[in-house]
Amino acid sequence: MTEATGSGWRPVLTPGALRRHDPVRDAVLLLLPERVGVLTGHGGEIVELCDGTRSVRGIVEALADRFPGAPVGTDVPPFLERLREEGWLR
């Protein structure tokens, strides 16, 4: 179990971070002063659920309902932890 899944962490964007859709790339962008992150695939849908009210487990459960059979339980927690380590989530 990673720190993200075991702590009851409720991910939320770091203050000052913005999530925007880029129609040119058809991707979700994470914006911080002097930094831009491009989320591909379902990354934008995952970050959309990071509103500070859901635990990592709750996010995984919501995504498992949306994408039955997808490996969200093993893929999403490390993805969220990487975003936290990079300063996008707290």
C-alpha cells in the first residue's frame, strides 16, 4: 500500500494551480506560475475528482464505476502520488 492509499489523503490541487482544457491539444493542462503540465488519456478525469472531498479510495471507486475492468486500483494511486511529489496536488 502506498502512502497515498493508506493515509486517508484527500487530494486537491495546490493553491494557485489551475486545470484548463486545451482545445488545440484536446488535453487537460495543469497550470502553475511558470509551469505547465499536460495530462493525456484519462489523467484529466482523475484530477477532476481531486476536489479535497474524496479520499484516494473514493477516487478509485468512482473511476472503477466509470471504467469497469480498468486497472484503476493499481494505476491511480501512484499517479496521484507522482502529482503530489511534483507539487500539483496537496
